[in-house]
Amino acid sequence: MQFGAFPVFVVDGSPSPLKSEARIARFFRSSGIDSSSLPVAGDGASVERNSTFTKYIQECVELLELLGMPVVKAKGEAEALCAQLDAEGHVDACITSDSDAFLFGAKCVIKTFQSNTREPFEYYYMSDIEAGLGLKRKHLIAISLLVGNDYDLNGVQGVGLDTALRFSQTFSEDEILNRLREIGNGDASPLRGEIRSVDDSVPSPDESSLKRKFSHCSFCGHPGSKRTHFKSSCEYCSTTMGEGCVKKSEGFKCSCSSCDMDRKEKEQKKQDNWRLKVLSKIALEPNFPNDAIIEMYLGNSHGYFTENDGPCISWGSPKTEMVVDFLAYHQLWEPSYIRRRMLPMLSTIFLREKAKDPVKSLLYGQYEFDSIDRLKIRYGHQFYVVKWKKSAPSLGCVSCTVPLEESDVQQDDVMEVDESIDPFDESDVPMIDINNGCCFLLTDENTDLVHAAFPEEVDRFLQEKELKELKRRKTGKPETAGSRGVQLNITEFYRSAKVYETEPGEILTKKTEPGEILSSQRAETSKEKRKPSSSNLPKSVRRRLLFD
């Protein structure tokens, strides 16, 4: 939600008989059990998921509805309904690790989502697949039928992914599935006819016989005899008059017309033989292709709604107290811990609603916007650290009056967080800031959301930041450690000025801070401090003389 997304959750419906059979076969295959003699779902019967898993899914749906998130139930596969919503324009992308979403018609698939990285999204567009590989939706369906899919684990025996890809690219989208049906039905004669006439440049038998009569010189490799080329160079060798041909190099290939025709003919025969092998493998596969799988992939009615009405997708406000009760009952969490973890989500929702309805003023009915504390950069993404304070009516019950000394260290306007952080840390949990006896909550918010909700506060923060930067440049104040966002070494805080004697009367002063050289005056001062020290005095006395 902090990236500006409005999530829609889709849950599976009843699995199809094909999916039930494939799921049972996958279980037996992973267990090393022969499933040939075991019963499977058939005659339109489906195998429901186990009751424990279904119970967990129902609890998740209940929790999402309490959070105000839309939940849509599919008739069968959830990926199928996600792809349909994407294809019809109801959503912008599908978040799923199942690649068959493209087979169902999805336009954009987000495979992985990790917020604690510089690149949180791994996504793919169908348009890029079409442009890069020349594959469209029906091509992908054909490939899945050849190599296997969620409904048919076996596919065609002896056909791998590279072979299926190469075979599918030889047909257009409109004819690929029909060609597979013709091959599966044993009618591959049209294809064999096409194989013989794929390239018009393939020579006829007469041309081939003429081409084979041409002799080539064993010295230069070009058409003609060696004796003729010994007297004068051939037309292909560029030499001066009176010199013979140039000796052919290793791996030489003649570029004459007869050799080109011969190479094309060999390549065409190789392609024809390869395609005939693939055709024979497909023809041997029983009941191929499965029309039920094709219809399932090409269908566009995977949800409980009509094309005119569309799905019911709307986002509501979270029922916070009911969420607290729900999680306290099911997860046995403390209510205070639940509210603490929920606050970042509630603040994001509040900023969205504030941008649409400026009248809304309180977060969670208790907190109001105070100011923007600083700009935070984490994993390459910018966030505003927003300060929230208790509203005036409820201030007395939770006011913090802890006497604290004011810190002399000025907080930087920009803070970059170290990225070597455990991904399971509680970075999204709001922090507590106590300033002058007042208690504030700090949350990381999307910069666009904050600007849309509080444009004047953002402009004021940016102006103050610019003024501070100008003042810092005028005064020549060096850059602080926090603004660089790097953990400084202890030697940069406590710089050593050790003195080393190399020769009598010569002193070298070692400076640990890079780029800084001690002045001669300071070196002389160190020399003077070293004078009273003597090896005859006790160590404790020498220490007092040095650090007095």
C-alpha cells in the first residue's frame, strides 16, 4: 500500500476434475508411489481441498474483510480470475508466482514482491514476450500442452521446452492450435507437404545435379581446377597478375552460388527431419491435445459475475477493534502489539482518504498530523518520516511528562538507512519520539501520499530544508555523519596524533583521518609534550605528564 497499490485478493473456488487428477498424480509422484492402480477423480468429480487448509483460507478471508480489502472468489483457479480481471482492465497486474496466468490472458504478472529491496518487484509484460520471442497467448498454450501444465503433468514424451518453443514459433497464433489438433488426429499430410516447400530457394533435382558436377580447387577452395588456378588466379582470389591463388584458410567456406544452394538444401533437410520427428512424437501421444484444457485456458468466465455487471471491488475502512479482537482470539496476540503493527497501515489509509476528503482530520480517531520530521531513504526509495501527536481531547490520558535533557545534536533533514538489515526486522513499526516532554509517533509514509494529503506542509518542509542547506553552505559547516548515512569509524571521532622518532631530531606525526595533515605548529607542540617523558620515570608518571 505504501507503493500506491490498491490490493484485490482472489481465492480459489472448487478445483476442476483435471486439476484434481493432476494434484493427486503430483502427490504420488513426489512420494514415489505408483499411481496407476489408485483411484483418481473422474466423470466430472473433483477432489476438494482438505478441511484444515479450507479453514485457514476462510480465516484469511474474514481478516481481509475486516481490514476493508475486497475479496473475490473464483469458480475454479484463482490465477484464472486474476488474469481475467487484468485482461478486462479491472486491475493493473496480477501478483502470482504461477506462470500460467499469461495462458489465462493476463497482461502483466508480478512474480515476486519484496519490499525490503532496491527492486521490490519482479514483473513481466505480455507485450515484451510478444516482441522478444514472437509468442502470443495461443503459442504459450501450445507450449504448455507439449511440455506439460497444471492439468496434464506429462505433456508429449520426448518434447522439452526448447523443442516446444522452436516448434511453436514456426506457426502463427491463429493456426498453432489447429495444427496440433490435426497432428493429434493423425492427419499430418498437409504439414509434410509444407515441409517440402517451405523455402522457395531450395534447388530442384536438375539444379542439384548440375551443382554437384562443379569441381573446386583443392588449393584455394573456389570453383575450378588446381591446374588452371596455378597458371592464373581465379575470379574469387584478388591477386596481382602472374600470381596464383591464395591458399584457403582453416575452416574456409566457399561463397559461390552452387555452394550456397548446397548449404541451404542441407539445412532445409535438417529442419525437415527435425520437424518430422516432432510430428511423429506428437502423433504417438494419445488424446492429444486435450480440448478441455484449451477451453479452460481460453475461457473468460472464471468469476461469479457477468460481463455487464463486473466484479464488486471496493475498499472500505478497517474495523480496527474487530481486527484486534480477531487476532487476539486466533493468534493470541496482545492488543497493544496488534495496534502497534496496524498503525502504519492505518496511517497510509488515512493519507489516502485525507487526499480525497480534506475534512478528515484524525488518524485512528486519536492522532493528528503534526509535521514532517525528515526525509528517509531506504533501499533507494524516499519516504517522509511523519510525526503524529495525540489530539487535544485525549491528550490528558496519555500525556508523557518524562523530564529529558534537550539534545545538542541537530537531527539531519535526510537520513539514509543501512541496507544490511535483517528482512524480518520491525522496520515498519512506528517509533516513539519524546521531545520537550511531548510524545510523538513516527511513521514512514509515501512521499506522494503525504504531498496529496498535506501539500502545504510538504512545501513548508522543502522550503525549510532548502534554507538550512543554504545556511550550511554559507557558514561552511561540514557535512555531518548522519547526512552521509554511513557508520563512521571510531578513529574519525578520536583522531590519533602519535609521534614516531625515525632519526635523532626528526619527528613524524601519523594522522588517521584521510586527507588531513597536521600543521608544523601542532607537531612542535607534540614534540614539546614528549620532552618531559623519560624512560627513567615510572609509567604512571609518564602517563600523567602526557595527558595532564
